[in-house]
Amino acid sequence: MSTDEQIYADVFDEEIILTAQVRTVILTKHPEVADFSHEIEKALREPDEIRRSIRDERVVLYYRHVAEVLNGKWVVVVVKRLEQNFVSTIYATDQIKSGEVIWTK
């Protein structure tokens, strides 16, 4: 593991990698994520729902509703599943996107 990476375990005990480069891009595009970055691990480990992307079957979205985030939003961690699992983005949203439900709480 590079010191520039953060490694999380998801609800399936799969390793999920967040690189420093991706984290920088996320914080540039979604600066509000800095206020709830502590929720990333919870969203992966204790999601309310996980869905497969309708655009790319290798992409899964982990959703966790957090009342304290922007007056009650879904924290979404988007993971691309390749040979390794990488976080591609993180954001907050009002609603869950359509897509095949993989797992629910």
C-alpha cells in the first residue's frame, strides 16, 4: 500500500482503495465532501443500500443516509470494481439513482 492511499473494507470485507490523487480531484469537484469525509468508511462498511450503475456494470454505488450531512442527504461512494476496487468519486445527493439493487440493510 502506498502512503498516498487510504484502504477501507466494505460490507463484504472487500478492500476499497482511495488514492490521494482521486481524493484531491473529489475535493476539487465536490468541496463539501471535506465536511463529511469521516462518513466514507461508514458508507462502505454500513451502507443502507448498494446499487450497480446502469452506465457501467463494473461500477457500484454505496448509499448511506446521514441526517447531519447537508440537512439530511445520502452520502454516495462510487467504487469501480476492477482487479482492485477503487473509489472513483464521493458526493451527497437527495435521492438514490436507478440501478440494480445489489444489497440492502
